[in-house]
Amino acid sequence: MATIRDLARQCGVSVATISRVFNNPEVVNAETRDNVLRVAARIGYQPNESARTLATKKSYMVGLIWDTDHRRPGWRHPFFQEIIIGLKTALSERGYHLLMLATSDDEGSHLRAAKRHNLDGVVFIDNGTQDPALTQLAESDVPCVSLDRPITGPRTTYVISDNAGGARIAVNHLYEQGRRSIATIAGPGRTRPGIERLDGYRDALAALGLPERSHHVVEGDFYLAGGHAAMRRLLELDERPDAVFAAGDEMAIGAIRAITEAGLKVPEDIAVVGFDDIELAALVQPGLTTVAQDKGGFGTAAATALIAMIDTPATGSPPPSVLPTSLVIRGTTSTLPRTSP
């Protein structure tokens, strides 16, 4: 097995530098750190985790809480899968491990788990519920970062996308394509993204001088079946929309299926814009125009904020990170001029 001296010799740096890479990576310049980690992987060097933990008084373990089950099938949603991969990658690059925590209905379960496993910090993903266990954890001295959900506490922050801005981008794009009867399949009203994307949709309609029709707002669930069912309701209207902004890509893809089942064409009859830019968005036919979120940025921002709180507990909480969104234009929105007034 390769030793720390073997690694130092291969990298052309001192043993002290190698130690800093694994114990205090933030003090080593990125080029040196990346080279050490790359060579370590190639020669099979493994740092002494026990010694590192004793020296730094850290476990180098971060917990992940996502309270989802068969009633809330969040685990299979591709957007969150990509976020977790980004989070794990960002933490691994800084020498941390990610531990999935089981959840229960016990109010103190999350805090007890964090203490029992000696976790340096916790990341949790919004499940759309007001969980007393998460509130108790956020109010403790454990550093916490929330994804897609604002939280408050002595050592907390959160990472969220510019949901309202992304929705405005989507509606403005549809307007630019000549669409004037724009409906939305909204996200669940109990979730922050669902609320903010609906607000952005409404703001855009008002700014463009378009009327908001209550029957053109149908709530979905961020999944394929929910989008399909919501679109069928919109198709039954006497005043059928000529465009739909779906607050999630899976709902948009479900909507496309409902449109084609009704004998209509996308985008000729109804244009569709989604939100997320999941991998499937580029694979469906026609390709889905969507508002892209910075999925890798979620992981990087969460890891950076959490480690900042772990390393400098006296500085309090870093400010929230609001990540920008961008429009990815594909085939579900027409670029042909339209004559609608």
C-alpha cells in the first residue's frame, strides 16, 4: 500500500503539503490539490482517517436527509438524483463523505442521528412538509444547508434557484413566439419551487398585459402522470390554451403525451416549455424547450457553504445562494412567426 511519503515523492511536494491536502484542503492551491488527489487515486494512497479525525476533531462525515417514501416518490425524480451526485462530488473533492440518514416521525430523530454519528453537518432536501424534526435540527448547533427550501437557525443557510425569474423567462419566450393564451401546470403549492414558479408565471402575464385566466392554472405534482392529467384538464376547456408552461420537465413530458393523444401537434397547436433541463428533455421528440437549473451548482454551493460553517463556526451563517436559470430552446416551441394579436 502506498504511503504518504510515496505520494509526496510522486507529486514533488512535501509530506506536510500532502497532509494539508487531506486535512485542510482549503489552504492548498487548487492545482496542487487536484494533482495530489489525482496521483493518490492512481497509486492507491488512502489517508489515515482515524488519525485525521483525531487531529482535526472532525468526522469528515456529512448527513443527507430527504424524507421521502412510497407516498412521496422523490427518489426517482431525475433532477434530485443529479443534485445528489453533484453534492457527493463536491464533498468528496474536499475530503468529506456523504451519509444517508433514515427518517422517522419522531420529532428529535434527525438531531439525535447527527449527534450519534458525530456528523460535521447536514444537508436536507425539501419534501414539501413542515417537519418538526427538521426545525429542531435547524435550531441546533449543527451546521445545516437546505436545498430548494429556505430555513432559519443559528448555523443554517440554503441553496435555491431563481424560480420566479426562470418562470418569467419561459412565459416571455412563449410570448415572443406569438403565443397569447398561455396556461401553466404548476408545481405543488406546498413547495417553495411550486409557489415561486407560479408567482413568476403570474408576474410575466401581468408585465406582458395578458389576462390571467384561473382555469388556465392547474396544479401538478412534478411527475409524468401529474403533468399528463393536468394537460388533459386543460384540453377539455372551451378556451384551450395555445401554450403551456409546466413547472417541471416530467410534467411537461406528460403534457406532451396528452397533447399527442388528443390528435394535436407540439408545437404547431400547443407549445410547451418545462423547467429543470433533466437529461430526458433532450431525448424526447420533439426536444423539450426548458428552463435549465444549475444542478452541479447546487452541489458545489451547498458543499462550500456547509464546509465554511464547519471550519469557521464563529462567523455564523453564510448568505443564501440563489442560482441563476437559463432558457434552453428545443423543438417544443415554434420559431415560426404567428399572426395572433
